[in-house]
Amino acid sequence: MIVVVDYQKGNIRSVARGLEAAGAQVVVSQDAEVIAHADAVVLPGVGAFADAMRTMEELGQDEAVRAAIERGAPFLGICLGMHLMFEAGEEHAEGDGPTPGLGLIPGVVCRMSRTDAEGIPYKIPHVGWNAVNSVPTSGGGCAHKASSARAGTSSGRSVRAGLSERLSIAPAAMGDAPQSLFEGIPSGEHFYFTHSYIAPESDATIATTTHSVTFPCAVRHGAAFGVQFHPEKSSDAGQRLLANFVRFARKA
Amino acid sequence: MLTKRVIPCMDVRDGRVVKGVNFVNLRDAGDPIELAQRYDEERADEVVFLDITATSDDRATTVELASRASECLRLPYTVGGGFRSVADIRRMIAAGADKVSVNSAAVKDPSLITQAARAFGTQAVIVAIDAKRVAGARDAWEVYVSGGRSATGIDAVAWAREAARRGAGEVLLTSMDRDGSREGFDCALTRAVARAVDIPVIASGGVGRLEHFAQGILEGEADAVLAASVFHFGELTIREVKEDMARHGIPVRL
């Protein structure tokens, strides 16, 4: 049974529908207990980082999701759901410094630059279908200087303090699960994006996309995956990806 | 590289597609969901349902359509038309719409854009602008509201800029001069708006031939192109349009 976390921000049905179409049993729930004990968890995403974290904390969902991931339950964060996997996010942050996230992956989610390295302007939000390019498994690799630098300047020493604790979740063992969420999907396939904020570069990056800058569009931390694009809105390719996740969840 | 989008638009009244659809092999040519699924198969990048329902009582039907669409469609969809308040928009987003497009109500009260962007995110709010060339002026266009019936005296480029500043995620720009003319997009208008704002611009109004789509991108500098009747009547397929755009060197998802 896959639990789709409902944090009252809409866009839940399409995700549930996509997982069900791939043969999964799906429960949409706000309940921390249900989430903590799920076989697999999907955290869909719309809205802003700070609002979403606040709602999740109020409902106890942040701890529930971390508990599920900690015991190795397969996890998929979509769009904002992927952002929340990181240490912190700048979107709609209040007070000083970015809002702490679930803290599985280091780095701060920041606004996408409106210009490329040569100063050429790009339209933001990044809306539409863009190519998703896989990153060799040796890890890291993509030049992501612009946003990393920006994340560095405004980020947060303020979030550093609690981070070591939050990052203590080790990647869960993989077993014989498929190597990739992208099995059967060629590098360069197009997926639907709609966002203004991007994740920082880290060792967790498994695929990148290029708009004004090249940014991580898929990440992996053990059995926890995150994608910046919307598989539930990405036609055949998206359905394939959801089916890969469902198969992975079944084997785990 | 981000591809340029091709977007079929359906006019919907009481939950049914109006203006007729001439597609073969559709069980129900008036069903917006079935038509949208057909467009998905043809590689449309998203779809727009434009609600032309007359009375607010019938809005429930459109909310129901949005809800059914979120269950059935595997591509993004926008619902446009008839939004008067944030509460109206909330109902549609809660039903599952990825985006809403607001027009007259935003002109009347621009803070609606700000409020909606804050509540649902910039990516969910499209500002639709119906613009008509000012007689005698070389490059000036006026905003019209109420389905093109009322002139506002507002400059279209300035309004697009304000909409973007207030948090709109995209502009859906319709040339009233070209709408229904089959002479192609008003590329001067589209370019003026596309250069004035830093958010994506969807060109609409006037498509009659295959090459008009590429013109909207290359000359109009649009990020996406929208059309209705050429697709519904089967004159052109999404695939033909995308192949022609690709021949012109435009990145598309084929």
C-alpha cells in the first residue's frame, strides 16, 4: 500500500490516479500514523516550501515521513515534495534564513536565476516540457555554480545547527531493487515542469535539466527519490516512471 | 532545452464542448475529457478548458469537469472563464485544476492576481488578456473585458507587465483583431508583450494555416501557441503542427 501524503495543497488525485493505473493500492492520507507505517510514501507537491513545511509540522507529517524513510520505505517526492527532502528552502521563508526542510540531502533550495551565464534572460517560472538527462552514477558532476553560489550566500548558517542531526538518516539498503526510477526511459526524454525554485547540486543528483542554469531534476537518497517534474502530468513517460516506482515499492 | 508548447483550447458550456468538433473515432465528440485524451495521444503539451457557461449556477458543472479531468488526464490542464473571487479559484484548484486563467475579474480588481498567486502559487495563475489594436496607432493595443464586449482604455502591454509584477505565472494573450480571422497571430502584439514581461506568454487568436504556429514563436517570440478550431475540425493535427515547428528549428516534444 502506497500512502500519498495530503498536506492540504491540492493536486493529490492526479498522483493517486497515476499510481493506481500502475497497479498500486493507494491511500490518500493526512494521518501521521498512517504515513509512518506505509509500505511506501509519495509526497506530491504544489505551493510554497515554507507553507508546506508549516502544515506538515502541524500535522506531525514531517516526523512521520522521516520515520518511514528511516526504516527504508520507498519514497517519492514530486516537485515541492522533492524540495522538502533538502536541508532548507528559501521560498516564502519568514524571518532570517531559509526554512528547514526534512533534511535528507544537504543544501538549500533557491530561486532559479532569470539569466544564464552569459546574461541572456529566461522566462521564469520554468513552465513546460523539458529534457531530463541522466547523470553517470559516479555522482555529482553537473556544473551548477550559479545557484550553488547563490544558495551559499543567502543560506544558512542558521539552519546548520540542527542539520547534523537531521542528516543522520543513512541511505537505506537497496536490495535487488531496480537501479533507477528511469528504467526503460531514455536519457533526454521530456517531462512536464512548472516551478521557480531549484534544488542545489549534491551527490544525490541522478538527473539534470537545463533552463537558465543546469539543475538537479531527480535525486536519490537510498530508497528515497525526488523529481522536480510532474510525472502525473507527463503523459506516457510520466506513467512509465510512476510504474517503475510502484514496482520498486513492491520489491522493497 | 525547454520546448515550445502547443495547446488546444476547448470552449465548454454546461460541461460540453461547444463550437462543434469534427473528429472521427470519438465516442462522444462533445465530451471535453475524451477530446483532451485524444489530444494527449497526439502529443499536445497541455489543454485549456474555457468555460463559457452563462450563469454562476452552472459553475458546479465546470468544477465537476475539473474533478473528472484530474482523475482521467495525464497532462496539465487549465480552466478559464468566470472566476470572480479567490473562493471561485480555490474551488477549481481543489477540484484538481493545475492552473486557472483569470481575465475580466483581474482587470476589475488586480489584487485578485496577488491573492491567488499567494494562495496557490505563481505557477497556478494565468492572466488572460484580450487585446485589440488601437485605431490609428502604430503599435498600441487596448485591453477588452467581458468576452471582448467592453473596452477598458488600459494599454495591453502595461497591463501584462502589471499582471506579471503581481504574481501571474503566464500570460494568455488573445488578439481580438485576429481571432477567427485565420490570418495568423498578431505577431507585433505578441512580441511587444513577450518582451515586456519575464514570464511565459501564450499566443492565441488567428491561426488558420500550418506555418502560423512557427510564426507565433519565431516572429511573435511566444513561449507557447494556442488554437481551437483548426484542431477540433481536424484541419491540422497537433503532430503536423509540431513537425512543422521542428522544421523551422523550434524545439518541440515530438
